[in-house]
Amino acid sequence: MNPALAQLERAAAEMRLALPPRALDCFEVYLDEVLSWRHRINLTAASTAQDLVSLHFVDSLLPLSFLEFPPNARVADIGSGAGFPGVPLKIVRPDLRLTLIEASRRRVAFLEHLRSSLGYPDIEVVWGRAEVLGRQAEFREAFGVVLSRAAARAGVAAELCLPLTAISGVVVLLKGADAHSEIAAANPLIERLGGRLEASETRHLPTTDRRRLLAVIRKVRLCGPEFPRSARHLGQTTA
């Protein structure tokens, strides 16, 4: 086993997460694939197994210690990139029905390859933009949990995620530790989108010196038909 995965085991124990029998084998495959593919396409700035574990794997699992994911929940990961946080969550919770949404065709190719390498044929990989998919009947208000770990500001992320979220489902935003004012500024738009900010809390990432703000938005009513708006209007409080 790659020595870096010992850190992941310790972090999971601190978060009180039980790792399934084949989880560490899957994470080792995941490490190898990301490190191999990062030389071909821009997947992540992390260049070592240790960095991938501390910056991405541990971070991706943090929502499981913060929020109870219902059994067999349909989960969407928006702007999935190299598969964070969706794929680590799937490895630890194989029951989750995961959809990875990514706008880059080259990253989609990686995600499709990764799905095969990990032996998870039930992972759905979708090439597309969330602001487009959110208007399609197949995806609109179809997911119990929608995740965003991308760099988009909270208002933009909320407008991308809430149209995809089912009534009573939740959006989970993974933000920088100092993003409280950003979340507060986005709250009026969150309410317009049919959401209610349920929690906003900064947590320490186990086995690292980093912190992460997690915001949970509950979907309490349907989105208006005008949402999501075009890319240039996303996140705006007017128009």
C-alpha cells in the first residue's frame, strides 16, 4: 500500500468513517491514475501522493462527517474535474448513486477511464455545463445531494446547484475557511432559488493544518423557471 494512504486511514478514523474492505485498494488505484494522467492533462496542481491525500482525498471525505447522506442517495458532483469530492465519497459509500458533471471533454475522458479502473460502472459521467443541464428534465431537481468544491463564488455555485436539487435535498458547498461573508452575501439569492441556508461551519481537516468551511443549503421549494440563468448572469442578485 502506498505509505501516503496511512494518513487517509488516520483521517477517516478521526472523522469516525468506516472504510469498506476494498476502499484502500481503490484509493491506491485512484492515486496512481491521477499521478499518471496529470502529465497529459491539467487535473490538479498536487504532484505527489502525499499532496493528493491531504489536499484532495481527506478534504473530499469531510462532508460525510458533517452531514448524513441517506442510503442510496442520488448525488451530483458539479465541476468534478479529477473526481473530487464525488469519487472519494463513492469509494467510502458505494451505495451512493453518483453523477459526475464536468465541462472539459479531456477531464471527462479521465473520469470515464477512472470509473473503469475502479470497477464502478454505476458512476454516471456527464459532459456538460451545469447551467445547461439544470434546465433539462432529466437532471432538473433530480438529486438528493449536490456538491460543489469548485472555485466559483457562493452565489454562482448556489445557482448552478439548486436547480439540480430535489425538494428536501441539500446542496453542500466546500469553501475556504474565511468564506463566511461570501456565504452571507449569497443568502438572498439562495432564498430566491428555493433554498434555505441550514448550516455554515468551519471544520479542521484531520491530519492536516488546513480548515474548510462547509455550507449546507436545504431545498425547500421549486426553483423559478428563470433559473439557472446564462453564464454571464450566474450569481447576480438582480437581472
